[in-house]
Amino acid sequence: MATGLADKGVSLLYERVLRKEPSKIWVERCQAQIAGVLEVLEKERAAIGASYWFGERIGHADVAASCALRFTSEAHPQLFGEVRYPMLALHAARCEALPEFQEIVQPLAPPKG
């Protein structure tokens, strides 16, 4: 689900920066799909008592979710927030505090339309 979230976030970003007149119906559809995934992931993460998605060791799901959340929060801050999705925000912060994440982080620099 996290990689689908990232894909939809990219589609929405490109619609905004590469089109003179973004399609309202496409934007609304992308936003609804992003919100739906965030809601499912938030509920799933809230039900987990471990530090990471599948236990106490970081795995692929954690990396994918954290990267997708970082991108979504930078590209579409109005769709993701700590208040709306506190467990996802906590999860992403936990992962991003790791040295491996800090070493490779790059702020979003979207193309100019």
C-alpha cells in the first residue's frame, strides 16, 4: 500500500506542476485515493504494538512506508499531517531518526511546470 501511496502522490504532483490547468476530477480522485490509503495505514499501524511494522527490527515495509510518507508530506502537506495520522507520523519519525535515513535524505525538489 505504501508504494501505491507514493505512486499516487507522484501522479498528483505531476498533475499540479506539469499541467497549466489540472483536471479537477483527476486531482479529487488522487486526493481521495491518497486519503484512503493513509486511513488504512493509520489504522493498521495503530493496531501494532511493536516498534516496526512486523516486530522490533526494521524491514522493507517500514522503509517503504516511511519514504512514501516523507514524499507525501513534502509534496502534499495538506493531505498528511501529524494530527490526522499520528501513528504514521510517529512511525516515520522513528525511522527517519535512524542514521541510515539521515544519511540519504533529500528534500523534495519538484520539477517546475
